[in-house]
Amino acid sequence: MAVNYGSKRLVVGAHYGLRDWLAQRITGGLMALFTVIVLGQLLIGSGPIGYDKWAGIFASQWMKVLTFSVIVSLLWHVWVGMREVFMDYVQPVGIRLALQIFTIVWLVGCAGWAIQVLWRV
């Protein structure tokens, strides 16, 4: 909803920036927590770090669900960040739209690949 307060300035969506700011903080926090959990799993276990150890960490269902949540968080985090960069620094609308579409396609492809790798373990 756009509101005009008598000047030529157009105000749209007062909480738009707050939502993106919160999304970045929440997804960043989830990714940090996931990193600590994975590092804890690596440090607690014994033996060399190899494929078997990594496969063992991600074999349980709860870890797959947590990892899937982190993948979704990472994709959302990247999308919000890249969209802000494009909106701030790419002025021609056509180029900005093309970059945003490319980013979405790239992120969906990365998500598919990550999920395929995760559920193959």
C-alpha cells in the first residue's frame, strides 16, 4: 500500500527492511548453531576424518532434517543478501531482473543438488 504525504516522496511497506534484517539474523544464527553441532560431532568422535565419519554424522534422520533446514536457511540468506545488493547497485531494471532470475535458478539448482547429496548418505 503506497501512501503519499503531500510531498513527492512515496512510502511503501514500513516493515519491509525489518523483515529482511530479521531473516538474515535468524538464518545466520541457525547456520552458526549447525556449524557448532557439526564441529562438536567431529571433535567428539575418534579416528581420522574421512568419508565414513562424515557419512556417520549425516546418517541419522534428525541430522538430515537439521541439515535440510540449514540448506533452506542458507538459500534464503543468500537470496535476501543478493536481492539487496542488486536493488542497491544495479539500476537498470531489466539487468536487475535478469540477475535476480539467474540467482533464483542457480539457488534452486544448488538446493536440488544439496538435497540429492544429503539423502544419498
